[in-house]
Amino acid sequence: MKIAFYDTKDYDKIWFEKYLPEFGYEVSFFESRLNEKTAVLAAGYDAVCLFVNDDLNKEAVDVLYKNGVRVVLMRCAGYDKVDLKACEGKLTVLRVPSYSPTAVAEYTLAMALSINRKTHRAYVRTRDFNFKINNLMGTTIKGKRVGIIGTGKIGKEAARVFGGVGMEVVGYDMYPDEKSGIKYVSLDELFETSDIISLHCPLTKESKHIIDKDSIAKMKNDAILVNTSRGALIDTKALIDALLEKKFRGVALDVYEEEDEYFFEDKSDEIIDDEELIRLMSFPNVLVTSHQAFFTDESLQAIAEVTLNNLRAYEKGLPLENEVKHK
Ligand code: NAD
């Protein structure tokens, strides 16, 4: 079978190229992201392999289908940019539901610790031989409360790592897992009582802007907010307004509502025209990273292995454990 691989970066190839001889699939690596215009590149291929910011909208689905593509291999867990309804009856969508929840959870803790103890600022200072520590004071987090929103695979790992540094863990989930050992509270209680709030639910109609003006108003003034899930869980404008009013000890974002145009790319020589992104970056208590929470050697290996096994299962007519369908 032939795979058209979109939005390729050098690191994507490392594990795919190792596993490909074993599977015998032919792959063309394209740098372009998938959208309705670039979908035609996949003409004559059986499958497309996509990442988080590829845009599989209805038009792109139609172009792929018309050109013979039948399988979509998401090399990630999230599929919020896939029009599953449009795929129905045309494209089978397979994903990697869990490549390393631990990697994302560990990174979440790293961001929370960094924004609290301001290591990102200390690094810049000492690089310039400025060894003053004023304004770098943090708070001890042992015994404080972390609120985990979304207690699925990543949320549970986040609960474990935050618990590991002595924090009291509470969670909120639309479908609580009573066997998880996590103490569940209402969303309001989580907002009102947490010192760190960490987002781990997927982006859906219900969860879009779960962090907005109203929910921010309920939070402690010195709360730390961490988002390693999806940018649009937070209403960026409301967040900026709150930061301007000196709300939050700090905010750590590995994802951003309008990240598509910027994240994963080098824009250092360009004029950035996203005013909200510029504003966010200007706050000393905001740390922005470029969707890298998943980015470990182990994750990339698991992504390649599961993605290629997904195609093998499709090819051999085996049960498709990792299929996602329109509900
Ligand atoms: P999962 O499906 O195992 O868990 C998601 C949990 O969120 C479930 O328990 C679900 O019931 C809950 N949920 C759904 N809607 C909710 C809502 N409105 N409010 C509260 N809870 C809700 O998913 P996962 O593997 O834990 O991944 C979670 C998310 O993390 C993904 O959807 C993806 O957006 C993000 N992610 C980010 C990175 C990164 O590198 N930054 C990597 C992988 C995944």
C-alpha cells in the first residue's frame, strides 16, 4: 500500500523509516500540511498520514476520496480537525489513542514547576550574567491542590505525577472513573479551590472555552493554569484580560487557540501578525511552548509502530481497534 505522509518534519521519519521495511509499505513524505488545496498530492495513494494541525475538512475529504485514498492514519491521539461526518462511508479514520500519556503528564508537571519557580526567566537572566534573583520567588507546591480537568489516560498520569510531588489531587470529568482513586469534585469547586489547574480533556463542542471569563472569575487570584491539551479549551481573549488584571501566578501553554499557523514552524525571521499571541508572549508570567508535550523518543517510536499496525489491520481486514467514527 502507498502512504502520502503530510506535514513531515525530520524527526517524524526517524521511527517510520526504521519500521517501514518490516511492513513493506511505500511512503512519500510531503512537507505540506493537508488541506483542500494540498489533498490532490495524495492522488494514487491508498492512505494519508496526518498530524494534529492537518485540516481534514469536507472539501479535503472529497478530494482525497475522488483520488483513490481510502484510509486516514492520524499519527496522534486528537482528531478535532477531522470532519468525521464527511469521512463517513468514504474514508476510514484510524488514530494512535495512546502513545505516551506519561510523556504529556511529565511535561505538564515540568511546565507547572517552571512557571511557578520561574526557571524560564532565570535561564535568560543568567545567560546574560545577571545573577539577581529578585522577582523570581515561587511557592512550595507540596500540600497544595491541583485540579485535573479530564481524567482519561493523560489526566490519570498527570494525577500520578502531581501526586508524586506531594500535591493534593482533585479531578473533574464528564464521565468520572471511580476506580481511578482520584477525588472528584464539581467543576466550580475545582476552579474555586485549586492552586494549579491542568487541562486534559479533548476539544469538543462542550469543552470549547471551558476556561472563559466566568470560569476564570471563579479561580484563585494566584492560581497557575496549565494547558497541554488543546488551545481552544481556553478563550484567549478572556485569558489576556484576566492577566492584564493581574490574575494568575502564572500560565503555561503548550497549545494555543490559533496555533496552526505558527507552531512547529520557524517564524523567527517573520513579522508576527497575531496580536493575541504577541500579547500572551509579552507577559512575564506566561510560558508558551510549541505543542511539544508528547515529544519523546518513546512517543515517536510508539506513534510509528501503532500507525503502521493500524494500516496493516485495515489491509488484512482485521478488527479496527483504533478507528474513530462520527457519533
Ligand atoms: P482520553 O480520551 O483518554 O481522556 C479524555 C478524558 O476527558 C475522558 O475521561 C473524558 O471523559 C474527559 N472529557 C471529555 N470531555 C470533557 C469535558 N467537557 N469536561 C471534562 N472532561 C471531559 O484522552 P487522553 O489520551 O487523556 O488525551 C487528552 C487530550 O490531550 C487529547 O484529546 C489531546 O487533545 C491532548 N493531547 C495533547 C498532546 C500534546 O503534545 N500537547 C499530546 C497528546 C494528547
